[in-house]
Amino acid sequence: MSHNETERVCIKTRKVYDWVTRQIDVALKPICKTDLDDLFKCIDDADIADILCDKKIGPLSVVCFLSDEHGHKIDTKAHHIHRHHKNFVCKEIDQAGGRTEVDVELPDGTEVTLQRVKVLIKGYVTVHIVDDTGTVLCCSEPIPFANIQTFLLCAPEGTELDCHVTFFDCDSNLIVTSDLSQLDINLLLCLDVQMEADVKLEIEARICRPREEIIEGVLCPPKEFPPQCPEVFPAHRRKR
């Protein structure tokens, strides 16, 4: 077969059955005074209240970020946070009896049957108290969080959940007064959820070969692919 001719080929690939995105807001349970002292470690073994009330230190900022179980920051901008990250979990929760089927009506009036998929998202955030030079004065222990979301998806038996976070933001506020000490943490996640399965597809295609490298000297020989038997597969299967 010449390089420009097409042929019917069978490929194994990952098919997306459904794909949605969702913004998730998670408010962590407020952490109060009795727990704050144990949560934070400050420089010179000072109490967090002493650090926050020390007027000599100057303006302070409360910074929180997604971290691993040891408090090390996870870079959320370098790449998507995928479900396989060892310190971030985004997985389906198995339901007794399998995924429940739900009949829904689409905006155009079409009635379809979808499946209810429950998803667990969990990880850690760490909080730093920093001064105006960026020096970390107090560091919290990693704080676990967890959230469950329910999706209605085209998720027939055999499909698997694939999810990752495309955006993560953490907002923290620490209130310390003579009669109140409280840490509030709010998370915002943009979740990308897909239902997938491995399938075999018959498509029209042609073999792709690399171009010749533009250099002086001997070129590597072109890659040769084994010939197919188009009279038998997949043509023979279509005649049945």
C-alpha cells in the first residue's frame, strides 16, 4: 500500500462516554482556640497568639495551599491535579447494587436514562503565617479535607471514572481577639469528570511515518510496519 492510500483499520483506544465540569466550594469546619495551639508550630516555640499580637512584627498574611500529607506544597499550576496523585484522591464511591439509573428530561425535551455516580474528593491543605518579607513565622500541620459530589452521567456498566482538578484556590482567615480565636478555610475546586472505557474502533486511516530529518550524512532507514490482511480483518467481520 502506498503512503497516501487509506485503509480500514481496527484500533484500541479510550472512549469518552460523558464529560462534565463542576465548580465545588468546600468550607472546612472552623478550627478554634483549643485546637489552634496544637495545630501551629511557630518560630522560637512561640504561641500563635503571641505572634499575631506582636506589634513589632508588622503586618501578617495568612496563606493556605494544597499540600501532601507532610505539608509540602503541590504545584497546581504546573499541570492538572490528576486522580492518580498520591496525595490527592478523586475516585468513585462504590454503591450497593451498582450505579442507580435515573430518567431525566434534557432541555430540548428528550428523555434519557443516566446513571448516578458518587465521587469522593479528598486531600490536604497547609496554612502559613508570613510577614511582609515572606518569612514563614508559623506553619500548620497538614489539614485533611474531604467532599462527596453526585453526578448524573452516561455511565453504563464497564465505564470508569476519570477526574482531575483544573483549578484550585484556598482562602484562609485567622481571627484572634481577647475572647475569640478561630481559623476559617474555604476551598474552591474546578473538577473535570469523565466516564471512559477501552473500546475497539474500525476507522479509515493511513499509516503515519516520520519525515526525513534535515541533516547532512546518512539517514536512518524508514520504519516498516507489518502488512495487514484486509480481505480477512476487519472486512470479513463486516460481511457477517
